[in-house]
Amino acid sequence: VAMGPMSFGPGRAPGLYPDATAAFLREHPPARPYNDLILGGFLLWDLEGRVPTFIDGRLEIFGAPFFRDAYRAVFEARDGWAGVLDGLGVDAVVLSPARARRLHGALAAHPGWRIAFHDETGVVYERVR
């Protein structure tokens, strides 16, 4: 059912979700990505499980310690964030360009990470090898 500029029902919402980012991940699948919580459900749906997700909206299956000590520690670029990614073997970070500004800055300044893809709706950082 279409209602003005917004429509309801299954399918895509161009410009709202990172379709091009998902296409990039499909072509260059990371083994262990870290992703923004908000993007997790979309990536899980769009990539049909072919690329693992770090977290999504089903927080009860991840638990409070994981959310606090892994997800939030990295998302907020707390002291030790890079060590958390190292310890978990994360090889890519997928973020919305409008969220996690502190983490964007930390990744951009870190010599072990580089931008592999970006557009208006998504950014993929990968480890420098």
C-alpha cells in the first residue's frame, strides 16, 4: 500500500538502508565483521546469512555482557576497543556514516584499518594486511 513518499510492506526502501554496502559485502565477504546494531537486521536479511553479522536487534540471544563489553565498547570507541576487535578476530567493520562518529574517527586514525567502501548509507572498514 503506497502512502505518499513512504510505502509499507515487504521489499526495499532505497536510500534508507545500505543496499550498495550489502552488495559490496556480497562480493567481498569478510569472515568476522563487526556491524552497527541498527544495520544488523538488514544485513542478516539482505545477505541471507551468507555473511555473518556481529549483532542485530535480537539482543536477548547475545546477552548483556556481550552487548556491554564487546558491542558497546567498540561502538563507543572506549579504551581498548581495538583489542576487543583483535580478540574477536574481526576483519571488517560495517557502520552507518551518520552513527558511531567516535568509532569512525578511531578507525580512520588507526594504522591497522582502512576504508574499503563507502557511500551515503554505509561504510566498510577492513584490516590493513
